[in-house]
Amino acid sequence: MSIDSTASCSSQRGSLSCNATTGFAVLAAMTFSASGAAPTPLYQEYQNHFGLTPFIITVIFATYVLCLLLALLTVGSLSDFLGRRPAVLSALAMNGAAMIVFMTADSAATLIVARAVRGFATGFAATTLGATILDTDRDRAPVLNSVTAFARLSAVTLGAGVLVTFAPVPEQLIFIVLLALSVIEAAFLWFMRETSIG
């Protein structure tokens, strides 16, 4: 269960403030959503390179959604028992693994694997980061979670489109950027407040 956010803020000296922890959770949630949406502008490239049929593209999309729902149903509340930080770290590790698979993808099968891992990581992270925001800023949590969802989808659509159109090797670069963000966020976990107890 979550502990009182005020008590959590006052009991952990040397950690990020509650406001900073909220900000971290918002940015991390945006990264996960960006990672999930990033491959979308690349499907034309994948279709040309791997000869993907419309059916296979549908399977790839469906795999992401199914694995996201699976995570929500199976590990959605796991951070209440493990703690927010271990749960976010696990999701970031899965996210990083998916980015590496995307960067080295050479077939429809590898794309399906990458999307499956991404979907599960997103489902795991979404509930954990949403709970972290609620733990540290109960008053603004509903607004922050709603705005975050809209802002991250808008940003990734624009950013991914620009990279695909103008950047060199877009099939790798966009995932390198997202992988770097995941590594940086994993490092920040050392300073993040633990706002959940088992």
C-alpha cells in the first residue's frame, strides 16, 4: 500500500524532493509512452525492408496491446509490494532490451518480440509511475497523469516523424535516443524516493 506522501517526504533526507520525484515520474512515463509509439513511423521502412504484409503489421500492433494488457492484469500492483524503485528499474531494463532488439531487428519475428517486451514494460511502468505521481502529489496527480498521456503522444509523433524524415539511419537512431534516456532515468532511480511499502 502507499504511504502518506507528506510522511514520505519528511522521512527521506538526501533523496529527491517530492516535487522532483513527481517530475521524474512524469518524464519517465513520457519516455515509456514515446518508446511504445516510436516504431509507428518506421513501419513503412520495415515493410519495404522485410516485405511485411498488412496482416503481419496488424499482428505486430496487436502484440503490443495484448502484452500491455497482460502486464496491467498481472503485475500492475506489484510495485505496492516490491517498491516503486525496483518496479521502475525492472520496467526500464525491459524497455532497454526492447530498444536493442528494435535496433538489430532483421525480420518480422524480431519486431514481434520487441513489441511484446515493449508492451509488457509499458504496462508495468504505467501503473507504477502513475502510483508514484499519486504518492507524491495527490492534489495534481489526476491532471498530471492525463496531461502526460496527451503530451507524450504528441511529442513522440512529431519527434519520430522528424527523425524518420531527416535523420540518418532512423531505424537505429530513434531507439538509440530512447535507450540513452532509459539509462539516464535508471541512474536517477538511485536518488528517487521510495513511496511504497510492502
